[in-house]
Amino acid sequence: MWVRLFFVLLLMGGVGGVLYIVMMIIVPKAKTSADRLAMKGEPVNIQSIADAVEKQFQEISDKLAELGNDLSRKKK
């Protein structure tokens, strides 16, 4: 977070940097799948939430498989 803040202040400086900090404080984080869909402008319905959750599970599964492959290579 601090690196991102420093980078923005360095590039934008002045009013832009202050505005970025204010918006970072005011805008809430997207914590749920529905929040993330709304943030992207996608419809928030059962199907889109199910698709988002399925995509997240697939990403986690891929990362775990990759981790397993890395661990098996290190054992050899």
C-alpha cells in the first residue's frame, strides 16, 4: 500500500495526490463477490455471482496445483 501511495504522490503530486489519499479513505474495499461485480459494472445476480465464485475457486486450484508441482520438483 505504501509503495502505491508513494508512486502516486511522486507522479501526480499536489492536488492529485491529496485527492488519491482522500478517495482511498472514502471508497470502501470490495469485500464480497457482489461488491466486485458492482465495481466492474457487471450485473449482480445469482448467475454472475456463481460465475465469479467459480472463477476464484479455479484460480486458487491452479495456484495450488502450481505450488504442488514446484514442491515435487524441489524434492527431486
